[in-house]
Amino acid sequence: MIKYLGSKRTLLPTLVALLGEFPELSSVSDVFSGTSRVGHAFKGAGWRVEANDHNAYAHCLATCYVQADRDRWHDDTAKLVDEFNRLPGEPGYFTETFCERSRFFQPHNGARVDAIREAIAAKDLPPELHAVVLISLMEAADRVDSTCGLQMAYVKKWAKRAYNDIQLRVPDMHPGVSHGACRAHRSEALEFAEQVQTHIAYVDPPYNQHSYLSNYHIWESLVLWDKPEVYGIACKRVDCRERKSDFNSKPRHADAFARVMQELRAPFLVVSFNNEGYQSREQLEATLAALGDVFVIAKDFKRYVGAQIGIYNPSGNKVGDISHLRNEEYIYLVARPDLSDLVPDALDRLGRFSARVDNPGVATGDDRVSRVEAVLRETGPQTLAALRRETGLSDYQARMALESLVGCGVVESVSGRSKRYHIVASSSV
């Protein structure tokens, strides 16, 4: 799949394991689908998926990876990929805009993109097959770009991969699922929330001022093939200035988020949110607590690759320091009251699941939570520093394990000169 800021690749094992805790449920919606990496994983696990995004490139990704079934489209796609891989380059809009006026791709690859995209447009393919071959082209171009993963800028020197020749591949589609057809939607989040009903809703909203349309404007133009006017060094589509979302506005984000969450037609809500977002953990928990019982899982990740590189001015000189290189991603699990009608012990399952910080799909007890709990039971009250020494965990790992144990009511903290933690209930596992 394409490189993408905010991709949930590293969260997939946790998310798939979470859904696996509820075999009674069979359908899930992905309200802000982006690359459809999450929806693709859910479909692969056998769930009926309803994926939604308001951007055309994201809808195309969802049509390929969620709606289109491998058994229906694989062979037709393979034939077209073979045909398109033999096409010679023919420079056009894409080459002029993204290889000459800007430097996102080498001109020889831009000419190939032009030729293949025009050939796709001339085919008048069925909508699902059209989307699948477009994604084949998008991913092929992504493999030879010269960026750090965003299309707000290109790198000063050509990336090594940019010299490779573009080569299409058949996208990794999944077979259909037994619970019914999966679908891709292109709607605003609120409209989708009001109209589509599933057992589970997964919500991963934009969380700051950076618009995904601006971040991935080249893919929007490649999919729409409307050859728009552009502006700036990055040659962004002019409608990047006009197509604004409340989720990219700090004053409007909280209200927009609350309205979507309230309208979602699902008894079980799963929300991903980054600690660099407009809303704090406390704000989000307050909003979600109005809808049902809330459980939280915290994960630690490296920041976007640009943060690893540093801050530079247009001349290529380093001009600033990065404040931090790691983020926390929170997964909020919200059980609305009607979830218990479908799964009577839903709250117990969510409590046990959220306590297993390290590897939520495995109930062996050999995880960070169990290690911290075992030390406390053996030694009595301990400080965070002592628990780190006894368990060999990092500060972050020990804190997250304690947070889970405190949240489950197994451990309490005692304030004093040095805060200590002690066991107050039976095992969390």
C-alpha cells in the first residue's frame, strides 16, 4: 500500500485481535478510511466492512481493498497490468506538473504514468475494476517517488528509488466474506454516520490542521484525472484551498467529532487518536463517556519520518530541533448500553482486553501487565522506578502497564514522598 501519514499499520494486530474478541458481531464501519489498510485487514479477518472517506483517492483505495473481491477481479486485473506494463511513455499533464514544474517523480516515470492513466481512461472499465487498476498505478508511482511520504514537498536530492522504472503489480485484494458484500462510500463523516448501520464503528479522524487532501493531492488528481490548475512549489490542486474540513480546525474539531460519534449507528465504537491532536485524552474521554463505558489502550510509536530528519530552511540548512521523536496513540473502546443486549459479558471482555497492553490477542499472561502485577504481588508496594528495575521495562512500558492495572481496579497508587503502587484486587488476567 502507499506511504501514508497516520497509517494504522502498527495498530492492526491490536485492532484485529479486538474484533476477534466478539465473534457474535459481524459488521464494522471505517468512518475515515484513508488508505483502507484497516478496512482491508478487517475484511481479511472475515468481517463485512463499510468503508468511507470524502476524498476521491481514498474512495478509490476503499473500492479496491474493501469492496472489490479477489475472486471476481484478480484475473482481469492481471491481464491489464501486463498490458499497461508494456506501454511506452507519453509525456502529458502528469509529467509537466509533477516532474518538470516540481520534482516528485523522474520524467521517464512521469511519462509512463501519463500513458497508462490515459489508457485506463479510454477503457471504460467497470467501476470496481477501474478502481483496482488505478490503485495498481498509484502504488507503482508511490514506489518510485521522491518524497518523505507526504506530497507537501519533495526531497532536495532525488531519492534512490526514483531512478527505478515504474512497474505495476496486482493489488492484494481479499476474497469476499460470508457476512455479505463489503462497500466503499464517498460521503462526509456525519452523513455516513447517520445512514450506515453496523455492529462496530472504527473512527480514526484527522486530528490537526494538516489536510489529507493537501498531503496527497497528487493521488487525488491521478484518480480524478481532471488535470486541475495548481499552485505553489508542490503544485497542489487549487481546490486544496477550498475543500476544508471541520476536523482540520482547532475551534471546530471537538464539536465535529462529538456530532459524528453521537450519530454513529453502532453499539460498539473504537476510536484511534494521537496525543499530538487538537483534543487531549481527558477531553476525548469526557465526550465518549457520555455515550457509554470507556476503556483505553495506549501505544507508543515513532513520529512521522520528517520528524526523524529534522527542520531545514529552503537552502537546506538545519534551523531547528525536534521536540520529541515518539508519539502515543490511544485506542478508545466505547461500549454503548445496547452492546450488552448483543454480548451480555461485553464489559468484562473489554476490561480483560484493555488490560493486556503488550499483545492483546494473546491470553498467556506473559506480557507487561502480568509482569508488573506479579512483582507487586511478590514484593508489596513499589515505586515506578523500582518496578522498572524489577521488570526490566522502560519508563513508558511500566507506566502503561500500571495505567491498565489501575483502570481495572487491581492496583491503586498511594501518594507520598514517592508515589507507590500496591495490589488491591484479584488478578487482572
